[in-house]
Amino acid sequence: MSDVAELKKLVKQLQGATNASDIVSILSTLKRDYQVNEAILRESKAGLAVGKLRSHDSIEVSGAAKELVKRWKTEVEKAKQTTSSSPAAKPPVRKASTASNGVTTPTTISANKTVRTAKSDGVKITGTGDATRDKCAELLYDSLACDSGAPVQLIIQKAQAIEVAVVNDIGSTSAAYKSKIRSLFVNLKDMNNPSLRENLVSGEISAEKLVKMSPSDMASAERKAADDKIKQDNLFASLGAEEQQAETDAFQCGRCKQRKCRYRQAQTRSADEPMTTFVTYVPLLEYLY
């Protein structure tokens, strides 16, 4: 069985696994037993499958996936540098072919680049007949391809599908259309949000759904967690700015059984209802110093 066939088999197992320990075991096998290159990663789609797991809920899974992706990137970069520095190595020939939808795309990709773009991939989108729409589709290609190992034609299809969804949603190539394209470009190209790009390319998120998503919906799990923490910090800060709370031993903490606490009252319901009492138990260390 070839390396690609074995990888495809493991990728299928990885995508079907639901238990965190099983996923980590498969990732360990990939790390221990396989040496990959750019061609193998693209053909087997192992890069996409593992890349999605970087935002997994399990810390063990996400950590193992990040470590494996980092290792694979290092191996691919070393292979590129070896190829480009070898005196006998010849750069790949770009043979352009024009697809039926008016897209000119290379059949091979340069092996010595780090960030993929429409220009570096030799992609020229001209299928709509509208210069503005074609340029916007190329911008979307740039945002999807920047760190992707997916085939050129697949990324073209996804970029065009997103552009068409924006046109259908806005109704024209007005200022609102251009603003929406810019917003999608910025969010898709965010280096801290690789899962959004991967989900678009893999088809887990459709172009129509993406167009309806808000910037907060598109944010990475890390960004959402950071935003939630900021909200909580602001809430605590606002409570801290209130009037001095009174101290009492009339209440007892159910966990530590101590009675040292502070309380305040606030009217949270209608005026004819009694006030609500908020109790905060004071850390024991505060009384020791």
C-alpha cells in the first residue's frame, strides 16, 4: 500500500473518531510513522483533516494537532529549501490551461514560496465578465489560499462561490458589495483563525452561510474566549466601582463554611418588590494580612 493510500485510510479513521484518546492515538501514529511532503499532504488531504483539530474542544487533541501541523510545515519547508538550493534542481514548469469557466490556472505550483496568492499560483479569474467581480474573486482566493495545501482548482471554486453568494445577497456590485468583500477578506485571512479557511475549503461551511455570518460568528475559538473574558472583567470592574459593601457574618459559605462576607442590596425587580441581596465571601487570606 502506498504512503498516500495509507494516509487516506488514517485520515478517514481520524474524521470518524469521536473519542479524544482515539484521535490523539491516530495523531501520534501520523507523527511517528510518516514523513510527508507537499504533494502527499495535498493528495491525501491529511493537512486539512489535522488542521481542523487545532480548534478541538479537547486540549490534548488541539495540542497534538498543532504540534503535528508545525512539524509537517517544517518538513515541507526543509524539502522546498533543499530543492531550491540543489544545483541540479530545475524549477517546475508552469503549464497554463484555461478552464471552461474562463479561469486560467497552472497545472503545477511553484515549490519555493511560503504564502500562496492568486499571483504566485498563476491564477487569473475572468469568468464573470465584470472586472470588479473578477478582482474580488481573486482577493477571496488570496485569503483562502494563503496557508492552504488544497488544489488550485478547489480554492478557485470556493472563492467564486463566495463572490456569487455576496452578489446574490447584496444584489449588485455597489459600495455595500465591496465593503462585504473587504470584511470577508480580512476575517478569512486572519492568521489566528485557520479553522475558518479550512472549513470553507472543505465544505463544512457553505458560501451562503459564510455571507450571513457576523464578524463575531467568524471569529476563532480563542478570540471568542478572549472576548468573553473581557466582558467578564468589565462586569467585575463595574461592580467594583459601586458603593462600599457592608461586612457581616450572617451568611455562611456552602463550600468553605466561613462566615466572613460582604453584601450589598439592589432593586432588580419592580419598585414594590423587595430588594435582592448579593453576597460575596471574602478570601481567608485577606483577613490574615
